[in-house]
Amino acid sequence: MSEKEIIFEYGAEGGGTMVFRIINDEGKKEYYHAGNYMQFDIDDWKTISGRIEDLEIYINDFFKEERWFMYYPLYIIPELHSRFKKALKAIPKKLLKQFSHSKHDIENWQEVMKKKNAIITSRRGLFD
């Protein structure tokens, strides 16, 4: 099995998610997600992970979350930049006006996509 290649990664207050791919022993791409979040009502950390059967469906579902742009982006693989740029442009202006920090949130995503390479630190345990 090959090394993990990060597809995109984002955080939020109390958690975050990484989407990554590997090349399996047969040479085929497999996609996974892993992350954690704070379940505030019981003050407990939860871990999520699993295989992504269809990356297109996963990304489309991510963009269907009305406020996805409010997550804090950490990395987006260059091959997905155009998808994210298109999704940012498609956010309804009415929705953006509801949040005073929306402009800053959008700028965060745009800044991440300006970087050709990202420095990704190793995360032992959760993503292994």
C-alpha cells in the first residue's frame, strides 16, 4: 500500500477532517476520510473515519452543506482548485450577507488555493 496523499483538509472549532487517497496493491486509487470533533453536550472527543466509495459524491455532498465555506481550509490538492473556486462563486450572496465574517472565510479558501505545495506534517495515530 502506498503513502497517503491528502486531497483536502479543513478544520472547524472543535475538530477537522482530512480526505486522502492511497494506491492499493492492485494499483487502484482508494479514498478515505478521517477526522475528529468535540461532542460538546457530553464534553467528549469523537473520531470519524472510513472509506469513501465515490469521491465525486463525497465532494458534492460537502458543497451541499450550506455553510461549508465557514470551515477553515488547511489544504486542497491543486487538481481540485477549479472545483472549489466554482463552488465558492456559487455561494448565494444572500447567504454571505448573513455572516459578517463571510468575506474573510472566502479569502481563506482562496489563499489556500494560491499555494502550489503545502507543508503537511505527519499525524500519528488518528490518520494511520
